[in-house]
Amino acid sequence: MADALSALASVYDAGPVGVTRATPGVTLQERPARNLVQLSGWPENFDTICDRIAALLGIRVPVDCLTVTTHDDLSIFRVGPMRLWFVSDTNSTRLSEFLGTLEAKDGVVTEINHSRTVLRIRGPEARTVLNRGLPIDLENGAFPEHVFVQSVIHHIPVLVHRLASPDDTVFDVYVPREYARSFWEWLINAAEPLGGQVLEVC
Amino acid sequence: MTRQSNRLQSGGRIDRSKPLSFSFDGKTYQGYAGDTLASALVANGVRLVGRSFKYHRPRGILTAGIEEPNALVTMRGGARHEPNVAATKAELYDGLEAVSQNRWPSLKHDMMSVVGLFSKLFAAGFYYKTFMGPTRGAWMVYEHFIRKAAGMGDPTTVPDADTYEKAHGFCDLLVVGAGPAGLAAAITAGRRGLRVILVEDDAQLGGSLLEAGGDAGAGEWLQSALIELDALPNVRVMTRTCVFGAYDGMTFALIERVSDHLKEPAPFQPRQRYWRIRAERAILASGQIERPLVFGNNDLPGVMLAGAVRTYVNRHAALPGRKAVVFTNNDSAYATAADLRAAGADVSLVDVRSHISGDLRERMNRSGVELHLGCAVGRANGGRQVASVDIVPFDPARPARAAIRTRLTCDLLAVSGGWTPTLHLMGQRGAKPVYDEASAALVANTIPEGFDIAGGAAGEDGLKASVAGGVRAGEAAAKACGQDGQGAQGRPLADGLADAPEVTPITPVWQIPHPLNTRARKKFVDLQHDVGAEDLELAQREGYVSVEHTKRYTTLGMANDQGKTSNLNALGIMAGLRGQPIAEVGTTTFRPPYRPVSIGVLTGPETGLHFKPSRRSPMHDWHEAQGADFTTTGLWLRPWYFPNPGETRAEAYIREAAHVRRAVGMVDVSSLGKIDVQGPDAAEFLNRVYVNGFKKLPVGKARYGVMLRPDGIVMDDGTTSRISQDHYFMTTTTGGAGKVMSHLEFLLQTAWPDLRVHVTSVTSQWAGMAIAGPRSREVLEGVISDIDLSDEGTPFMGVRHGHAGDLPVRVLRISFSGERAYEVYTPAGYGMALWQRLLEQGKSCDMCVYGVEALGALRIEKGHVAGGELEGRTTLADMGLGRMASTKKPFIGGALAQREGMIDPDRPQLVGLELANGAGTLRAGAILCDPAARYTRAIARGGSIPEPVAPNPADKGFTPGNGSGHMGHGIGFVSSVTWSPELNRNIALGYVSGGMARKGEQIDAVFPMYDELTAVRVTSPHFVDPEGERLHG
């Protein structure tokens, strides 16, 4: 299988951006292509499907919308009342097998793995740079780890996920692929006054 | 460079170790760090700083804050040129350059000051009355000259050199103003653990404490408060920031002047930042604004608010005058008198009140201030600055003209007419202040939910009362936010502060009559707009009685200062004229912004290509590298055409379209909306959404579908493919994708929640490319090996899945051009790889790449509808697709599509159009008219009855000028036009009443904007291959 081409391929340059600081205020990094599958279920049996997921994949389905559960490499985002996103960096055979067992009466599966560009933003100024455009309170009490929001930055629809990190503030931002370059340009512009560092894709 | 002639030898909050050089009107001066431009000018003895708006009268510095109406200057230059900057708020930096405004040839010798001689003539309403005629358009001539004569600084047309940012902030409590009340509120709430944002317009915290001079305990209290504030990590302090707007949901708009105090921003530093803060609670500790007094010549340079004098003396160590008169109706100006005296000035104090407290009298006596009680300044005298004042006896209860008692020479007149609480933000939320007789001020009446007020804004005078008010408001906010318990302990903030001295009540005075036996002088109420007391009288006489009407007739309270120093004096004068209490006169409405805000900061980084974000296809970089010109559709940047060197747009698209018909071409269609419709009830759902049936569409087939709005008008069209039994792949137009997606979601969530269907936008997931032309199959066969692309294997409207090498592909045999064509989709990350493989294969098939313009030409030739035809007014029948609607099932819009007006046979219907005589211009948007109606206008005007046969526009001598002779909406319109490479002539699609029944008729196409009339002939919309043979060829 060919490698998927990043939407940022022509504009992505690792290195410092903006003001020079001893320690970057924020690091920006594109996450490599990843598995992203959507499962949408039906009211009458969604709980049963969630139980099957927990049993087969060993991961609890988040009960509340806008929360994430993670086990090993696999994360489950509850993006809607009966809608889940399965996200992993590598192919999960068990996930593929499970999804393959589903029939339309159980729920529908939609491949959206090429639809998003994922950017990791971390560092002491991570909140600051996001709040240059994101109208969401990102402080610990309002936006703890394992929580995400779907909102808008610079008129671009985004999903912002706060990852668990013991000594750092880390967000993954999911941007529709066709907006990725516009978003990246906005992000670099916002990071420059804070002292940014673009890391190699990883 | 001049000596700082009025700089005090010691004191002030300036840094004398950091001298700064600046220029005003080309002359170089020196100031210190901590100065404002205004204080530096005061320190250098500069009095004349501007000319007034209308009369070009000399003006000096009146205030020390954002309310300044006079000292507006133009700062910086070139791409950083900024007019109308209040010198009182411009922090001094080394190299600052400022020039005065609204004068020619110089500030000192302004030719337009002659206008002042005729000031009686140029009263309120002068322009409205004088420049009404003789014609309706005459104003447009006058306006140019009037605007040149009046006004403030000139804007620049050079693009702004600076950058701006936007930001969002959140807090439990927003405290507006960092004077004693604001500091106390922030510390109190901070101790309780609230997330607090404390906003201060000034560069330093402290508010009135910064200008308090030697007031007992003020300096120590401030220092202690700042130390504690610094230790509270949950309190964020934002200086040089102004809350200029309060909006719904406790949302506030702020402007942070990040680098206005610098000559230019540091690298990557924005000039300003626009904040939107969302708060649970807000406390206004925004203090008060002092009012001037209204008397003759009260605008002379050297007339200054008493509080401002105190600021310049105590904070900036700048002495505004050496021989001062203080004129007041309240106690606050006595502190100014004392401070001036302590700074070495000779001081006389004039008070309209006959009695003051013994304490005040004792302080003045001790300071050596000469008192004139029960008196007023009848008028000030001087040319370009105040030189003396005439003192008259004055009884506030019975104001009357009186003879001059004495004349006092002076170079400074400090005035205080009382203080008005700054309640603008609450006013913006609909809480209008009301007049309070006791304090002679506009005070809060109702307090909006979520708000509180403290300190001067709440009428709490003195340090102790302000601190106590701040503590009370801070505790209330903590309680409201659920922090009712004990937080971090701290010293009681008001402990040890002295009680306020005994106060002699203010005596409101709204204007001082002219002294007897003197000529009347202008008494200004609104100094920025040159509105005098006599203008208010004139407005009342002429019937502009309401406060809102008076404001608009006289322009009082408008422009930069928004009447901050003039509103209440105007209300007082109006009340006197109307014989009513002020409370019944009413107040005008406060609206954002509280202070001037640059357009740049509201725009933020959203400029140029980032005015809106752009959507790019997976193959965008390739298009860019090939030199494509782009067009935008629904934020998408789509390749418009690919010009060869030297080619025009028309030459390029005509070449591309012809190439497709001759051989094969490829176009990027990734921008088409793509929606997965999935679930056991997906077929039923589509059946209800589309006008035509989808239930029986076999797996592996696509079908063209049209969906209507609920009102029966066509919403969008596209093809939908059945991928599996429960999975459909819908495509929409590029511009209609969002609308269709919302429509489908809305129906599923509200109308048919029982249907087990999910819709997901997969526009981002797929790259799409269309290969069209006689040799299209040849190209695909060279790339895709596991799909039978023969007519049998992949028939017209067939859908197949396979691979192009290792790339997965979905192939739809559908055509927009009328040629044999395929749409090929692959996951977006593989889009570029597939595109290049097809390009490589295309070399052997003479394939070109074409853009949206050629795509449009091809579809118009074929008679396919698109954006121009789906324009929100057309029905299915209008498009000639009435028979497509199923009669066996209901569908959205089906019922209302049967309304009388929707099935009117005279509705315009889709037709093709051509130039009737080969002459003229076809334009999209042209109105189609019946030639027989061409002379309607002549008849309407009572002219002679025209010839029954209209002249032919192509006839020699025919002038399509003024007119076409047509009026009204015509009988239809032209929706799309193109040059047809296939037919070698201009063609168009349009809608015309009667539709194809008019085939062969000649009608008029009128384009009023260019005054054009073109004869066109109605023809079939299917210009190319009407039988569809090429689709299958």
C-alpha cells in the first residue's frame, strides 16, 4: 500500500518559528497517518455493542459525550450520543475483526482515516496558542485530561483532545484535511510571538 | 531641544534616569519614562495642542484620560500613521513623533480659524439648513468642501505595517479598573480562590491612587496591595487593556495595547490584541470622570480639569501653570489647589458655594490659597491661552448675570463641575443610569444580572470607602461563584485607613451666565464637536426637545470621546430650558465601544488570503506548480484554468474544453460534497429526500437525483451510488454540500428519528478526479487493472471498486460534460499518487488537465444545470425535469411544489439561448424581455404611441443606449453563458416564460448595468449531443 501523502507536505518545515526562547513556548507536530474509524449505532442495541467492544477489545467505551478512553494504542472518542471514533496509530487486528463482525442492524462503520490531519500541540503556551482562536476554556478544571471538544478555530471545524501527560500540557487537534494548510498557517502565525518549535512528523 | 520648563524638581512616578526624546509638530522636546505625550507637553510648557472641530479654535489639554476631547494628535507615520490619538493616553517613548490636526498652514496660524468669527452663523443645523439645494444632488458637491474644512486627522491609505491578534479568555470574575476598589475586589476574590482577571486601561495599577500625591496612607496601601496581588496566581492582571464592550452571556470585548507604548512592535509582537472574555461575574470599579464647568471661553488652552491638574502635578511632576485659579462646585478641587500650592504655584480658588467645611477652609488658609466663595468664573480671557478670568458673584439657587467683581490673572484655570460614575458597560447591557440629586451625578439605577459596582463607580468616595466597597463586591462575587467559605487569609484591606473628611455637598451648576456689560463668549458643552450652550438652546427652540433628537441635531456626545465630559452638563442645561428635573430629561444610550478601537485589531490576523480559511484539494500543490489560476467556491480553491504561456483565461478554457471533446481531459472534482448515507433504512430515507426513487437502485449503480427544499424549490442535485445494500455514497455540488448535510441531519433528528440511518460527511476523506472524453476509458484501462471497464463491465451509471496498482479506487461512470466520462475516487492521502499515475498514462492518450471554467463550458453545451440554474427560485419543472418527480411516493417539497404559483405554466423554464444576429453580448444575469413590450416606458411617460414593430438592435443606426425601453422584471433571465468551442459561438442557458414553446423566437436580453440590449434566440438547452450518443460512445 502506498504511503498517504500529508496535506502539509509542501509547507511543513521542522525548526524554530518566531521568537527565540531557551525553551519553546509551544511545540507543533503533525501526527502521522493513523487509523480513524467511525461507528454509529442505534438506540435499541448501542449499549450491547458497547459491552461487546469492552469485552473484545478490553477498553471501556466512554459513557459521556466529549470524553475519551484509551487502552494501549487505541482510543475511543464518544463524538455523539451513539457515535464513536476509534483512533489508533497502528492497525489493530482485533479492532478490524470486531468491526468486520458488525451488521447494519448493529451499527454502521465509516472509514474516515484520510479525512483529518492531526496536529499535536504541547508546552507551557499550548493553551495560549489555542485560545488565540479557540473559544473554549482550557484550564484544568474546565478541560481536564481525556476530554475533547468540537469547536471552531479561524472558522475551521476542529476537534481538540487533551491528552494525559504528567508533566506537560498536550493537545491533539483534528482538522479536516482540506483545511489543514490554512489551519497550519494560522497556527504558525499564532505560535510565532510565543516562540514555537515545529517537530519532525512523529 | 528645549528645557522642560514646567517639570518639577522632584516627585512624580516618572523615571528621571530614562530621558526620552520626542517631537510635536516637528519641534523636539524631552520627557521621561512614565510620561504620557500630554504630560510631557505640559512639562515642556506647551499649551496649544490642537484646533477645534468646527470653529478651529485653539485648544489645549483638558484631561489626563481617555475622555480627552481636545488633545487629539496624529502619531507615527508611513504605514503606522494613526490619526486622532488622545495625547493623554499615548505613553511616551523615545522617538515619538506627533503632529497636531485640523489646521493649515500651522497650528499657531490656522487660516480656518476665521470660521470662528462667524460662529453665530455656523450654529447647530447650519449645514442642514444651508446646503439643501438647489438640486437633490447638490449636497454631494458641498460635502467635499465641508469635510475638508471640518474634521479631525486624516486616515492613511497605506496598508498597515503592524499585525494584530485575537484571543479568548475565561474567568470567574472580571474586575474592570484597578483603582483601590478594583484592587480590593480582585484581592478579596483571589483570596477565595476565584479565577480573576483584573483589567486596567493604564500601564500602572492604582487608578486614582497614582495621582493622590501626599494623601494619607494611599501610597502605602497601594504598595501593599500590589505585593499581595502579585502573590495570587489565580489573579491575572492585564494592564494597557480596556474593556470596551459588554455583550450577552457575560461576554466582554477588550483591547490590549500590546506595543503601542513602543516605537514599533518587537519582531513577531502584535501591535494590539482583541480579547473576548467570558466571565461568571463582573465588577465595575471603573471610577468616575470629572465634568468641566460651562462659562464663556471655557475652551481656552490652559483651562484644565482639576483632577487632571492633580495627575500632572503628582504623577508626572509637571506643573501646568504657575499662577492658577481653581474653579469648583465641590470639595475635590481643593486637593488640586493644595497640591498646586505645594508645587510652588500661586493659587486662588473660586467656589460657587458660599459655605464650606471648616476643615477645608483651614487647609486652604494653611496652604496660602486665596478663597473666593459664593463666586464663579464668568468668563476666561486670552488669545491662544488663558491669561485671566473674570470673577462674578454667583448664587446657584438663582443664577443671574452679574457685574464682574474682579479679574484674576492666571496661566492655568483648573475646573471641576463634579464627578460622573463610569457606568458605560452596564449601560451597554441596557441599565441606563439615572440622575441623583444628592450627588448631582448619573448613578446606577438597576444592576444587570452578574454585575456589581464598587468604588467611585458606585459613588463611594475616599480610599477607605472605595476599598470597603471593593471588598464587599469581591466577597459577593465569591459567594455567587460558590466560594462562600473561607479562603486564604489576609489582612483586612480597609484596616488602618483614615475616614473620609467632612464633605460639603456639591452644588450643581450647569452654566454660568455671561457677566453684565460684556460681550457674550462661546460657552462650550461638548468641546470635541464644538457644541455650545446656545446650540442646545437653538435645538430646543427648533423642536429637537428629546435628548436623542438634541444629540443628533447638535452632534453632542458623538465622536472619539462619546460625550464623556459633556453629557451631564448638557442634560442639566436642557432641563433648565425645559423647566423639568434632569431625571425627566432622560439620558442617551451607551453603546460599544467605550473607547476608540482600531479596525485592525477587530480584523486580527484575518487578512488577505486568511480573511477566510481556504479549502484545498489533495492535488492542490500540483495545480499550483502548474501555474493554475484559482477560483473560490464555498471556501474551496479550485483550479479555474491552466494557462499556457501568454494565454488569456478565455483562450485557456476554450482550448481545454475543445481538447476534452476531441481526446480526453482530467479535472479535479475533490471539492464536490460527499456524504455517506448508511443504515437499514437508508433506501427509504433517500426515497423521501429525493424527488425520484432510490429504493430500487441496484448495488453497483448510480443515479442522478434532485432534492427540493420543503417549500418545493430545488435545493441541490448530484449523483448517489449504491455501494452496498445499506450504504449509499451521495455527491452534492461544491457550494451546496454544507447545506445538504445540515438538511439531512435535520430531517433525521427531527422529522424521522425512527429511521435507522446515519449520514457522515466524507468530503475530506476522498480525492476525486473526473476523466472525460472519447479516450477516457483508454486512460483508465492503463491504470486500473481489476475492473472491467467495457460497456458491459461498467455500463453508464455503473459503480465499481478496484485498484490502480496499490491504490484503492471507486469508479463511477457518470458524465457532466456529455462525453464518455468517469469519476474516480481514492482516499485523500492517495489522491496525488493516483493523479500522477493517470497523468502519466494520459500522455499516451493525448490527455489534458482542465479547470472549472472549461468544466462549465462543457456542461452548458450539454445543458446540465449547475449553480447558475440552482439559484433558489427554480422548481423541478422550471428545469425541465418535472417528469423526474415520482408519483408513487411522497418526498420532501412534493406537496408545496404543487402550489398554484409553482405550477403556473407561465413560470420561466429552462431554455438555450444564442445571439440572434451574431452581434451583442451574452451576459449571465441579463433580464430577458418580450420585444413587444419594449416601448412601455414611452407610453408610461405619455409619449407618442410607438411603432408596433420594434427596431432590430442589429440594424444600422440602432443605439442600445438609454435604453432598452424595457421596465420591470421581464419574462426571464440568463443564468449561464459560455463560448462553445464545439459550436464556435456564444451560447447560454436561461429561464424564460413559456420555455421551449418559444423555441425559435427572438427576444431581448437586457443588462441595465451596462445599458445593453441584445437580441437573442430561444433554442434547446442541449447544444451538444442531444441524443446522448457520446455518453455511450
